Amino acid sequence: MKNIAFFLLIATFSFGQEKINKITGHVTYMDTPLVNVEVKILSTDAIMRSDMKGKYEITAIPGDILEFSYPSMRTMEIVVEDVTRILNITMTPLVNELDEVVVTKRRTQSQRDLEMDFRTNKQLIRTAFGIVDTETSAFRVPVLEGELFSLRGLNILDALVGKFAGIKVFPYAGVVFLRGGGSIFNQTPAIFDVDGQIFNHAPLWLFPENIERLALLPGLAGANSYGSLGAGGVIVINTKISNFGLDPETKEPYDYARVRNNTYDGKALGFSDVLKNAPTYYKELEGAKTLQEAMEVFNNYAETYRVSTAFILDSFKKLNNDLQEREAAQSILEKYGQVINEDPVSLKALAYIYQANNDFKDANRIYKEIFILRSNYGQSYLDMANSYREIGEYHRAAVLFARYGYLLEQGFLRSEGDQGLLMDRELNNLVALKGRELLNSKELKKLVLEDDFNGTRLVFEWNDGEAEFELQFVNPQGDYFKSEHSLLADAERIKNEKISGFSTEEYLMDDSRRGTWQVNANYLGNKSLTPTYLKATIYHNYGSASQHKQTKVFKLSLRNVNQQLFTVSNAAGIVSN
């Protein structure tokens, strides 16, 4: 244990060596080259401009931020990574939004005044008893805008986890506690006020992405208007305009967004359709039924594609995972693996392939190589810890989580966004299920864990930090919600991921919508012509003694097409790929 801690300390300080990257690419708008786009390194003010073909070339070091700017176009910032060599940038028009409107507040306002200001004043919250100005109210009202809610949660309770200090969320029980007290059995849960309608139970029918603003009324003064119903406080939710109302037949709340644009059209491509657009070698590999046939395909194309990472990985996966010919697969790596060595993006894809085949010791070996190359990436600690857990070395996993926390506190690592919550969840789950092997009974009794999630958990990881994609989750009723991982949708998120060194996201499925879900992906590219490898880990009965998981890996190369990844049931196991 001391040896690994020492190794981690040495490795962590090794990333201070600066490596100069020569970065090239083209800047376009609607497939048309943009001339004189300003490419600037923010830390040094070094500037280059794109030529008549939209091409540029600049040198930078990992950690630098490249800024791409052009009149009437949205300015883009890209964090340089150790593997950044090609950045083909597609710019988008700059749209002036209503955020620029300045609202002059008066000291006292009538309800009519507040109603007029509601759309532009983000400190106003609409309750069943009128609009409250949180800046001038006599009681404290914490408010969050809807855009701050992570789309990892599939319902309102999941979205609330970790958003407010001091509240307790019990997703499995379907309740939230805003005030202190003992256990779940002797507290009074909060009620929900959704657009003026009061509910005693959590509005699980509400998609988090349809929240405009959410506020807490935890104190007696704020909840006084609700009488005894508000004894446990009130969670006030204002939804986006016209999204919600009462179903004319059942009189139950209904999400009209489902009617407008959230009904799945069933048009995601299956694997056979995607295969039609794959390279010829890939089609032939998929058609090979025996080792001899697969090796014949490989040998036919090896000379042409020997420097192609995708070709080597595709051939390895076919032999190792599909045909279970491990010796032949290893021989390919030994002879042609130089295109993968020393490249953390390619190595990560290889580790994914090993994990999907339950070759956990081999994956652990690869993650060690990645850790040495990227010891300043938070993802390296997460991957390494989970890999040690897969091979039963729980103490080493715990040491890595502890080491990450220490380096974070000391400022040697950075964490932006929700990654800290994900690391906490992983550590809590490790202690909850393997605590007896990590701590003695006295220590375990003293350790208090945060309330965790119980249900089906999906964790997605991608090997390339430049990858942009959409994930679509279709529920058993045929409705869906979509999460977009792109610069256009959330540039700040991608910037924070690179600064922190994370490339992962989780989604939680509780029992509110039981049945079979379908997960689709639309690949948007990665600023180069290379594919991205996406790993999906599905945890069933997460947080319980019967917790188990399955890992799948997908190669994303066909762009701007919705394709089916897999289906999963939160009442049973994996349904299909």
C-alpha cells in the first residue's frame, strides 16, 4: 500500500514536463472555408490566421487554450491536450439572446409588476400563492436555474442530488427532506409546488430538462402560506412555458413536450444499417466466422491499414472478443501495436475492448500505462481504481480514491463541474459493498456514507476528449430525453472536462418507469477523421448486495445519424445490443 502511494506521488509530479504540439486544421462554416479566422493562444497572446483554404497551423503545449474568433461567429475555446494534433473547427453564427436585456428593479413591486418581469428576472419564482422576489423576500430562498441541472438524472429526484447543501434526497423512497432531523421514518418530507399545483409526492413525470427554475422554501416563514402541508418545507418548480398542464381526461399532470417533440420516431439505425456505411475491411471482418477467415481478411488489408489505429483495434476485437482467439489477437498487437503504444486515446479504446470481454487483468495492465502517460487526469484515477476493483484488489482501489482526494485538496489536480460527485459515488459504493475487506468493524461503524442511489445505473466513457455526440434515452412509454455533449450545446462543460481530465457521464434509472429502455447515439465527430470509442457500463441493482454489471464498447464513426446502441430493462437484465 505504501509502494503504490509512493508511485502515485511520483507519477503525479511527472506531468510538469511540457511537450510542444504542432496543431493543424481547417476552419469552416457550412463546409465553406473561412479566411482570416483568428487563432489565438490565450496564455501567450500568440496569434495565427487561417489562409484562403481555411487552413491554420500553430504550436502550443498541453493545457493551453486556443481561441477561434471570426466576425459574426460564436467564439470557440479549445483546451489543448497531450494528443491534440488535428483540430478541424466548424464555426456557428453568433446569436444575440435576450440575456442582454437589462431589467430595472423597483424597491416594491405589485404582483402585476412581478409577472411582467418574470421572464427576464431570474430571481423571481412563481408559487401557488403568487410570485416571490427572492432578492427582497424576508426569508431565504435558494434558487437554481434549470440549465444548472445535470441531465444525468432521469427524474426530478435524481436531478436534485448534490444541488443544495443540507437537503436529503431518497430517490428510492421518492421523498426529499429540507430540514434537519433523525431518520427517514421521523421527518416530515417536503411537498412540491409545480407551476402553482401542489403535490405531496415527487413529480416523477417531470423531465429535469423542462425545469426553468427551482427554489426551496425550507423555513417556516417561507412555507407559512401552505399551512400544515408545508411543515416539511416546499420545493417550488417553474417549468418552461407551456410545457405542462392537466390531461383533459385524467386531470393528471402531463408533459406536453412529449406531444410536441419528445415522442420517439423509431428511426435509429440498427447495427446492420450502420455496417452498410463501414469500410470494406470492417464488413469483411464482421462476416468472418472462423479464425482462418478473419486472419485472411486481416492479411489482405494489413499492408494498407497497418498504421490505422481503427484497423488494428477492429481486428483485435474480432479475434479476441468475437471469436475468442486470444493468442491470434495478441500476435496482432505484438506485430502492429506500435500505432497504439504511447497514445492514451488508442490505449483507452483497447482497455474498453478488454473490459467488454471480461479480460480485467489485461485491462488493468493497459490502464497502468495510461496512468503513467496521464497522471494529471482525474479520469486516470477513476479508471485505475475501478480496474483494481474489477480484479479484486479493493485496497488499491481505495488508495487511489484517497490519493485523488488528497491531490485535489493540495491543488495538484483540478476538478470542475459534477465529476467530484461521481468520484464520491464510486467510493461510497466501494465501501458499502466491500467495506468489510477495507476497514475493521469499528472503523466501518463510524463511517457515515451519503445516501446513494438504488436502481439501474448507466455510465458512459469516451476515449477522445474532443468527441461530440448526442445520447437519446427512450423510455418504455416511447417518450425520450436527449443529452448533447458538444461545444455548441455546452462549451463550458467540455472545457471543464478537459481541465479536470474527465471523459465520463452517468445516468440513473429508478423504478418510476419500469420496463425496457432504448439507448441511441448520434455521433457528431471529434474534429478529425478518426472514430471515437464509447464504453457503456450498465449496473443492475446498484447499491445492493446483488449489484452486477455488464460492459459494452461501441465504435462511433458514422456522423449525424441516430443509431441504436442497446436496450436495457430496469426490471431485468440487458436485452440486446
